[in-house]
Amino acid sequence: MVSKARMRTLLRRAERTGMVVIPQKEGPPARFPQSALAEAFICEMSRMCGEDREPHPLHVAVRDSTDPELYAGTFLDSEMRVVGEDGEDAEPGEDLYVGGDLSE
């Protein structure tokens, strides 16, 4: 596991360089440009809506990171799922909108 001090150092370095740096269990840290965050988000949302896509390389890096729990609760969390009002997992592509008329 990466120490908190080491993680802070990596985060500061990433902020300076504009890179997303994810320490890996084996090998050097995975590095991605900031734009990869948006790409990974879109990819994950597409997958959650039922589209058959491979995970974004950033998600793979998080899965193989030294501390995957660091990303828990974020869209990078491989355990994230969409839950309906009843608390049950939503089906891919299920419309979960519960508000008023969208045409207003």
C-alpha cells in the first residue's frame, strides 16, 4: 500500500504536470492526461447504460492500483452501480428520471 505521504507527493506532482498519476501494484505508475478523466467518465456511463464497451485504460489502472479503495465512491470505483428508488440495481438503459416534465 502507498503511504499517505507518498500519495500526497504523487498528487502534488500530478497537479504540477497536469497528469493523472495512479500508482500500480506492479511496474511504474500509470499516467494519463487530465482529459482522460472525461473520456473515462463517458466510457463508464456508456457501460452503465448497457453499451458493450471495454473499460477505459484509466479504469484498468485504478483496478490494478496499489490502493483501489482510494477511489471508492467515485466514478472510477469498479464497484459503482446505478440504484433505483427501490434500492435495487437498475437495469442497463433503465430510465431513472423521477422529476417533473422535462419540456418545461
